[in-house]
Amino acid sequence: MNYLVPLSSLGVLCSLFFLQVFRKNVSDKMRVLISKWAFIFSMLGVVFWYIFLTASQYFLWIQSGAPFIYFLPPHESILYLFQYHFVRFLMYYCISFIIGILLVFYGRRYNKKFSSKFFEDEELYIGGVAIFLLGNPAWMYGWIFYLIAVFLGGLIGTVYINKIQKKPEERFSLYYLWSTLAIIAIIISELVIRN
């Protein structure tokens, strides 16, 4: 069960990576639609996992007897149980969800303002999904390090194109960094945490 969240996160991100790699075979509208649905699917998956964790905790406390039974009704409000797992699990995803939504909203807004100069249509959704999925509390705010890695990758790519290749008119695209760096971040986090 401990591997369900990382494996499902990797599954979603690998699917998005393959969508990017084989983008020529998929229409623009379909890529955007798949990326949006990946975001929605990821959110629903996290909510269902939260409900599963909360229900499992409820039955565990009932079966354990005293003192755990006193954390449940009629001794304590049922809200205590939901708050317990909200603070331990869902709160981290809520924070990464807000950051992911802000990326999508402001990225689309400024991309539209500058005639789609910065991002592909589906790119921001892929970045939003990656940020959201890296909100797993086991990965200790991994989305922060992920965003730093994307920024540094973009900076290094820009310096390489502008200074080394001497093509200042070309722009380095973050397109393939979003899913790739998120996959690497999950793998590294799991290797460091599990070992």
C-alpha cells in the first residue's frame, strides 16, 4: 500500500511524458484535453486516497480499543478524525494544488497576453499536475525543489543556447522539463526515503 501513491503519481507523469514525446501524433486540442483530465484525475485520486486513509484510521481506532476509541464519537467529534488526516496528508496536497492552479492560471494569462510565446497549450497543465502530485507529505515539499530545478534547467538551457550556441533569437523551451523533472524528483525522493 505504501507504494500506491508514488506508483500512481509516476503513472500519471509517465503518461504525460509519452504524450509530450509523441505529440506529433495527437492533435493540439486532444493534448490539452488529456492534460486537463490528468489534473482532474490526480485531484480525484488524492481525494479518494484521503477518504480511504480516514476510513481505515476509523476502523483501526475502533478495533484498537482504549485509548484510541476515545478519539471517535461519542467521545470526540468525527471532525477530529478528518482533521487528523487533513493535517497529516491532505493539507500538503492543498498547498501544492494552489501553487499548481496559480501556475496554470497566470501562465495561461501571460501566455495569451504575449501570443503563446512562452508555453505550449498543454504545458502549463502538465506543470500543474507535476506540482500537485509532488505535494505528497512523504516527499517533504518536493514541489519547491522541483520548481527550483525547472527554473535552473531553464536558466542553464537559455545560457547554453544564447552564449554557447550564440543564438540569442532562439528561446529555450521548458516543455520537456515539466514531466521529466517531476519523474526524477519522485524516483529520487522514494530512493532517499525508502533507503
